[in-house]
Amino acid sequence: MLLQSSWSIHTLCRLFHQYHKTFAPLNFSYYEAISRCEQEVPKYFNFASDVLDKWSQIKKEQKGPSNPALWWINGKGDEIKWSFEELGFLSQKVANMLSGPCSLESGDRVLVILPRIPEWWLLSIACMRTGVIIIPGSTQLTAQDIYYRLLASKAKCIITTDVLAPVVDSVASKSQFLKTKVIVSESRRDNNLSFLVRAASAIHNCVKTKSQDPMAIYFTSGTTGSPKMVEHSYGSFGLGFFLLGRYWMDLTPSDILWNMSDTAWVKAAAGSIFGPWFQGSCVFIHAMPQFDARETLNTLCRYPVTTLCTAPTAYRMLVQHDLTRYAFKALKHCLTAGEPLNPDVMAQWKSQTGLNIYEGYGQTEIGMACANTKETKIKPGSLGKAAPHYDIQIIDENGSVLPPGKEGDIAIKVDAKWPFTFFTRYVDDPVKTASTIRGNFYVTGDRGSMDEDGYIWFMGRSDDVIISSGYRIGPFEIESALIEHPAVAESAVVSSPDPIRGEVVKAFVVLSPSFKSQDPKKLTRELQDYVRKVTAPYKYPRKIEFVQQLPKTISGKIRRNELKNKEWRKT
């Protein structure tokens, strides 16, 4: 079946639902689909009612067995499988809990700090059903991190685990906006849902949300100041990842996708909710608290995972094992995003498994911007071609388009209004929002080039943000933590190359006079431990170099680029 004319996103949604009933293959390409698709969204849209509830009905009418919607394991023998119908039933009970005991209304904000447990998925859907704005957070956040997020977001409710409850309690009373705390028990798997569903009704009328209504807020680190709040709408998330699941992820209702992203990141929403469930696919989740290469490989051998999506760091760790000793049960499609993937890692994976790795590039603010798909030839080391709904160009400091092969800023052309897949704004920061525009382009903050075939080649970030193992780390946060220690007179934080993590945090430290005679190794460990305590542990500087002074401009600003260039020239 081919599209005969221009179609709206709304029409495409209905089209996909209609043809998924019989699982008929769609033989129009990614580029045909989006090029014939009008850049318009329906006035009203809610993923919970317009997609998930429709899949519940489709699966109910389908004869024979089908994949679950959610398949969760913890590696200790515990397992949960929910169909789309069960997902709908339980999420409606949770929605009633949010609007009932939690007294949350449409437009209110809730900070959700949960690991990879089924409740995170139920709460994500329940927030859509009620119009409550979800703010995902990492379980590695410290009390100081949580306090800042509560104040900045004005969240009325926080939902976290019993493990993090004492940390939340230490700061909750200082937030004048917080009204309700909900605790999820990680230790009692058999009774974990009782607090949510015991007294709640399973009948809930989904709120009618407009496509531009705010749906989620993500905190993202920058080079200066505290993390910014990136706001996404029902349209940018719910519809923005529509074709992503079909063409980059290459999913069908018979597929099982294992996306290993942390629940705090946009990639979890894209790869563990919207992308796969738009296609009626199964979302597979392993509760693994920390990445374990052997456990990952063994899981792929034991379970029929067809599609794997994980960070380049994970692939770098996986290829250190003899992959020929592992017989994957059903794996056929591999994806990666979050940081650049080394061509040699891609080659090692291919030679040992016979599978390509399809790299994608995106950001918290704009979703997936370009990718390698099965419809295009992979050029190892490139980020692939621009997604068809984005006009990506390489521009100079004046906003002029550069010719092929020239390095510049990776930018997306914008018209009078932003693409529907873009974030809405940086909350409470119109100046920061406006600063992303240069002429007719949205500037990503990344540097790169484009070859004559339209492939994007990543060169580095134009700012000083560090991306280590997929985590986005702002140097200001680490410098602020270090300066609190009495041994530190001054510090500058930059990225440093690492064969496994891509890059790591390195701190150049000027010591206070009274600490200059101390043992450097002992002091390094002390500073690292200190940073772990006052900020999220993944942010600590894995490398520390003590220096007499820092390079500065005439006006006294630290020249981080000079330090960063010094690090990267060593490779």
C-alpha cells in the first residue's frame, strides 16, 4: 500500500492502526512517508487514549497468542508480563490514585525518581491520562540535586523508592510547593502495587489534552549555571517518536525491544514507551542496576529479544568478550545513540555477531535528528542522514550554510514555528530558549560536517558539556562541588578521552596553600569521594591533575578549551 497524497500525522496514526490489525507490511519508505506527511498535528492528542487503548482493543480482537506489552525481569527469578489490556487496566487505577489520594490535577507537576521497575511505566501512562506533567529523575541524584529540582519545578508530588525515601525526607520539608510523597517498595515485589491499586477504581476517563499541552519536563545540564528544564508536549513526544519506532527501530508487533536507557533520560521515553508501543511491540526490561556485560550477553541468549538499543559505552564493553561463544536467541537489529560510536567497535561487533549497529543522533530538546536506517548504507563513524522532517545543515557563526566537508555548527532549519518534534521551551528561561536560534536555524551546540552524500560527521561539542557513558555532565556542577572542599582554591573541569566511556570528567585543581604538601594520590581519592557525596556519583572526576594555575583570558575567564585541547591532543 502506497500513500496516494499528502497525509497529516493524524491520518498516518489511523493508517498504522488500521493496518496493524492484520499486520500487513507497509511498503512505503521512511522518506516517502514523512515527505508526504504534512507538518501538522491534530489539535488534540493523548498517547494513552489514542494509541495504547487502541492497541488494547486491537490485541483483544486478535486471534492467537501475541507478545506482551511489557516484559520485566530482575535477573533474580522475578518476572512480570502485562498485556496492553492489563497495562490499560492498571494505569487507569494509578491515574485514579494520582487524582484521588495525591490530589493532583491536570498541569500539576510530579517528580518521579524510580529505577527500571514496572511502576515507572504505569506512572508514565497515568500521568498522560490525568494531564499531570511528569519529571523523571535519576536514582543517583543526591539530596542537593533533589532539593534543587523540587524548588525549580514547583513539583507538588514526588514519587520514589523506599531506598531513596530518607534522602527525600531530608529536603522535602524545605520545599514549600511539595504536598505529597509516595513511596514504592523495591524489596517486596509481590506486594509492590498494593499502595497504588488497592482502593482505586479501574475506570478512568482520560483527560482531553491538546497536542501543545506540556507533558514532561527533563532536567539537562549545561556549561554554566544549574540544570535547565526542557519541556516537551503531547505532540512532540507522542507524535514525534511515531515513525522512529517503525523505521529506525524497525519494529513490528512481533518484535521485542530491549532499550537499556536509564528511566531519567529522554531515550527511555523514546525507546521504552513511544517508539515501540506506537508499533504494538513488546518492551523488554531488565532491572539491572548497573551495566553488566556478561549478564547482558546471557540475557540475550535466554530471552527472545529481537532488537537491542544501548549506549556506545555498552558496546565497547561487550566487544571485550568473545562474542562467538554466545548464541543470541532472536537478536536481529542493534541500535545505539547518546554519544559517538567508534568505527572499530562497530566492526568488531559485526565480525563476531554478523549484525550491524545502527547509530542515531538526537538531543533532549529535539528528539532524533539523524540516523542510520536499513534503507541507507552505513558509513562507519558517521551519524547517518538527517531525519526527513528535519532540514539539517552545517552553518558558520553568521548562520550561513557551509559547503560539504567544512566543519561548523550542526543546525536545523526552522520556519516561523518550530517543528512539532521540538521541545516547547526551557521553563522559566526565555533568554536561554531564544539563544538557541541563529538566523533561520536552531543550533544544536554540536560541531560537525556533512559529506556530499548528506551524511553527518560528528566533530565534538561547541560548548563544554561532557557526555560520559551517555550521561550529560555540566562542568559547572563539578567545579561547584569541588570548590566546597577546603583543599580546592580553584578548579576547571573538561572532558578527557577514555577507551570505554568515550570521555570522562577530568578536573584541573589549584590547591589551597595549606594542602600543597599533602600526598597527591590520597588527596585525589578524597576529592573524588567528596564529589560523589555532594552530587550524582556518575559525575565525579575520574581524573584529577593538580596545577599551579589555570589558563585564563585577560578578563579572568578560564580557558577550558585550552585544557580540553591539551587532553585530546594526547590521543
